[in-house]
Amino acid sequence: MIKIISFKICPFVQRVTAMLEAKNVAYDVEYISLSDKPDWFLEISPTGQVPVLVTENGTVLFESDAIVEYIDDVTAPLQTDISPEQRAVNRAWSYQATKHYLVQCSTMQSADKATLDDRIRKLDASFARVEKQLGEGSFFAGEELGNVDIAWLPLLHRAAIVEKQSGYDMLAGYPKVKAWQQAVLQTGIPAKSVPADFDQKFSDFYLAERTWLGRGANLNEAPSAPAKSTGSGCCG
Ligand SMILES: N[C@@H](CCC(=O)N[C@@H](CS)C(=O)NCC(=O)O)C(=O)O
């Protein structure tokens, strides 16, 4: 069986597991600590990053873009009858999501509102761009879930958790993206693509006392302590 080497709150991993879930591909997951990477992982992973997918033949695949393409190559496509042009357009819109994963991570880690307002600008621009692109259907390309939906899924899922826990809605002002978020959540794939304790792990990291969101953005609270610099990376 395919094996995914994972870190529980990594959005790049979630894109891969969401793709596997959407295509009903069975897989095993092995979680590692990124602050104390096991030797066996460092030996097989050229970059030391997750996700890594180990194929049934034992081949090690890395880089989420390459992994998603591999999954697409060996399984039936989510959307049928897609032309090469449409495939290229879909890749471009998928890239518009994945290049913002780290931006969302750093935005969520902002220690104060001013930092968050500054960091969220790029993410906001990406939501504005996709808002213009979305049609009337439930998903990016209509009523059929496709690769673009899967690429945006980690951003949309995480925005939903942030809103639920802190009251801060990063999709406010983008009604089509908001409706898209709900449609994607309703597929059940976001929940299936993460471990059972995901919401807790995610909140412990991004919605902790050290972050403006964690201190109760919904209450418009001023920072309870002078803003300390917080991480701007992803997952640690
Ligand atoms: N370009 C990589 C990015 C993956 C990535 O940034 N993974 C993070 C976790 S979300 C990681 O493994 N960080 C540990 C490290 O960089 O040492 C991909 O698309 O797979």
C-alpha cells in the first residue's frame, strides 16, 4: 500500500491526502516530528521535508506537486474529458493556492493585528483573484470536484477552523469563495484528509496565546502583552 510520511498540520501533506481521499485510494500514514526528524526519514528524503510518498514498489516521491501528479497519473482523473489547455489552466489555478500555503501559515502566526493585516495582503489578493474566477457551480469548474478544488482545500479548511475558533473570517468579502469553502467542507474530504486530533493540534499551534487570533480576535481584544515576534514559517 502507498505510504505517506506526514506531519499532522502540514498543508502540503493535506493536499496530497485530500487527493487520495477524493480518489478513494487506500494509504497508510506515518507521522514524524519535524523538530526531531528520524534518521530513517532523513535517509530517504532528499529535502528533509514532508510530504513523502512511498509507492508500492518502494520508490520515494517528494515535493507535493510531483506527488499529486503521480497520483493523477496512476488513478482515474477526478474530472473527465479535460483538454491539455484546461489541464494547464487547472495547474495554474492550483499553483495560485499552493504558493499561498506558507503565506496563510505565517498570517495565522501573527502576534498582533498590525502584523496580521500586513501578512494577509498576499493571501487576500489570491482570494480576490479566485473570487473573480469562480462561476455559479459548487466547485471551481462547476458541479464536479477537481484538482483545483483539492489544491485550495487546505486554505479553505484552515480558514474555516480559524473562523470557528477565533471569529476572524479571512474570506469575509468573498461570497463566492465562502460558498466554495462550504461546498468543499461538505464533501467530507477536508476532515478525512487530516488526523482525528487535527483541530486540536492546529489550534494549539496557530491559535495559541502567542498569536493575535489565539488571543480572541473576535473580541477585538488588544494584545494582552507586547507583541513578540512569532514564527512566520509553516508548522514550526
Ligand atoms: N515544496 C515542498 C514544501 C513542503 C514543506 O514546506 N513541508 C514542511 C512542513 S509543512 C516541512 O517539511 N518542513 C520541515 C523542513 O523544512 O525542514 C512541497 O511542496 O512538498
